[in-house]
Amino acid sequence: MVFDWGGVLIDNPATGLVRHCAKALGVKPETAQKVFRQFEKDFQTGQIGEPELWKQACGELKVKVPDCPSLWKQAVQAVFTPRAEVLDLVRVLKANGYKTGFLSNTEVPTMEYYKEQDYPVFDVTVASCEEGVCKPDARIYDITLQRLGTAAAETVFIDDRPDFIKGAEAVGMKTILYDNLEQVKTKLGQLGIEL
């Protein structure tokens, strides 16, 4: 059982992250979003770190580089809202003997925040910034399966993005496109997963 983070285990933080950073930089969120998109993949695959992100993004935005240890981590702390009921589902699945994994396209400061939280202990944690590859690239699903020690056909992947679901299906995983907790529980039941 493999869970995405943003949009599944927590409320989708994307808009809030951009708003927080845009406010700190003194620019409009729409303007910041356009610039951040240029660097998103490199940031999420660890090709650039946060200092380089701000150097390049602020250069594009023509604003001063933020004067704080980690504006991105500040934004994460400000906007991340855990979904306690989904985290409880992970605990139930683990208690019932299922292997659990965490697979996220995410950045180094965000993973630092993750490691400080009281999340259920996943058997496997796979972050794009540590692997150098993002969903929906087949390699990141293969890494997750290899570490879990499960075959694709016996592994369920839960994500809120259709493109990431398609990536998992392409390697043979069973999938659930997240809408809400009850829908996920129903789908798990249909797949023969005991809760």
C-alpha cells in the first residue's frame, strides 16, 4: 500500500506554498507561480537546493533573495494540514499486516519537515528529491516496489493526480485516484484489502 503525501495524507499544499512565498517576496501569487514552475522539477529532484532556487527565482522576479534560513520550510510549516483520518488508515493497514509506503514528489526542506512530524512509520519512504526522479517516471515507482519488496500487481498506489496514477498503472500497480477517505476505503474493500 503506497500513499502520496500532498493531496492524500495532507491537504494539497501547492497553492498555499506559493501564496506564502509570494507574500514574503512581495510579489503576486500568479507571478510567483509562473516563475516557480520553471524550477519545480529541478528543486523536486534535488538538482538544485533552496539557496539556488531563490537565487534564480528572485533573479527572474527582480526581488531580493529572502533573508532567512529556509523560506520554503517556513511555508511548509504554515500551510501543511495533515488528514488525521487518512493517517489513521495507514496505522490500521500496518496493524493488519500490510506493508506501507510513502511516495512523494517533494523538496529537501519539505522532507526535513516531514521527518520532524509524528507520522505513522511507513515501511518505505521514497522522496523525489532524494532519488533524483519524479512521478510519473516509471523509475520512482520501481524504486518504491523494490524497497517494499512487493510485486507491482500486489501493490496499491493512492494519489490525487491522474497523471501520477497513470504512471503507477504503467508499471503494473493497482491504483486508487484519491477523492475522499470513504471512497478510498470502498475501493480498498473492492480490492480485497481488509480494514
